[in-house]
Amino acid sequence: MDASDGPAAPDMPTLARSFQGIGADYERHRPGFPAAVLDLLVPQPFESVLDLGAGTGKLTELLVTRTRRVTAVEPSAAMLAVLTAKLPEVQAYLASAEALPVEADSQDLVTVAQAFHWFDREAACAEIVRVLRPGGRLGLLWNTPDPVCAWDVAAHQAAHPGMPLVERSDPPRQEELPGLQAVDATAVRWEEHLTRHEYLQRWSTVSTFLSAPRPLRAQMMAQVEDILDRDPDTAGREDLLLPHRTEVFLHRRPR
């Protein structure tokens, strides 16, 4: 299915609100992040890190291994409940990126994994600059489909009707952000073993599925299943090997 076919994409606020009611399912079915991203984000132990839009703590659980004090901010109560149960040592706030309950000049690093596209960019960047120490860094992360995996790329297109397919480049294309200096952009490739059932369940936690009317949701899932049935790398297989491409973008607050 071409991304230009079918219904128009839902608006961003609708998609963002779809996460308010899920927590345990997101934690159970969504992938985490490879340990290699820590070497890019935290090349040496830091005093304080703020994980923004932290969700259920998929990245937070890595950050605590190299940081004396990790603070998590997440606007979904359901997701934050999972994070605090899993990581009781993390100071956690139910709050938004545009109004951070964090002191100015207090953070060595701010991270945002799978969430920056939901923010009001100008307001969030102003807050990030405020809480970073001079010279402190912002790290943005996204797990993206690896172009070498045709069946996963096709599933992403089927699961995001009306949305254009984003072309990937190596290194990833870096964007300018207000008040911040671009430092580096890297793609980390890794692989995940999962079952067909787990892969399908993962799609049920994606915003376009959560916000879609039930008939459209069933149609989208049927398309993903058809892709798995037809692709020679997945047809008739219960155990799958899924390549991932995690993009890491680093920015710095000027000194």
C-alpha cells in the first residue's frame, strides 16, 4: 500500500492523546534501545540527566546505569506509573515538555526518545535550553525501520495510512533547533528476535492504530499480516529476526 492511498492521516494532537490510556501494553510490546546508544549519549558518567517524554522508561533504564541522578518527565499517567514501578530510584514528574518542573542550569544531558515529534518545538526547546547547563547536551532518539528489511518497511507504510514514508540517509539528516547547536547524528543498527505474534501486538500500541476506528484498525492489521504471509523472509515463520535502525541526534546548549 502506498502511503498516499487511503484516508488522510489523523492530526498530531489526536495521535498524541492516544497514548494516555496505555502503559503496560506499551512496556510489554515496544522495543527498547541498544546499549550502544549510551556511548553516544553518556560517554562518561554524568551527574544529572533529564529523560523527557520518558514513557515507560525504555531509555531511562539505560541512563540510570551511568548517571548519579536521573529525572523523568512524562505526560501520560498510565505510562509514568509503569516507569515508577520499574525504576523507583528515578525522580519522576507528570508534566509536559513545554513546562518542565526542573531548575534552570541543572542538567548535563536531556534525552528524548520516540517523543520529540509530539512537542511544541519552540516552547519545548526553550525549556530544554533553560534546564541544561551551559555546554550541556540534548539527545534525540528514534527507532526507525531499517531500509534493508523490506517487510518491516512495508508494514510501517500499511500502519501509517496517509503519512509519507520518510527516507533514511547515512548519516541521518540533522535538523536545526532553536537555541541549540547541532553536534552529531548517528544511526545505530541492531537486531531483535521476536515472534510473529509479538510483532503484530507491537502494532496495536502505535498511535495510528490506537486512534483509528475499529474497522480501519482491523484493515491495517490485516495488511500487516498479509505482508508477513507474502514476504519470503517471514512467510510461514513464527520466529522473526527484525533489524532496527536507531537514529541518535546530539545538540548542545552554547556556553
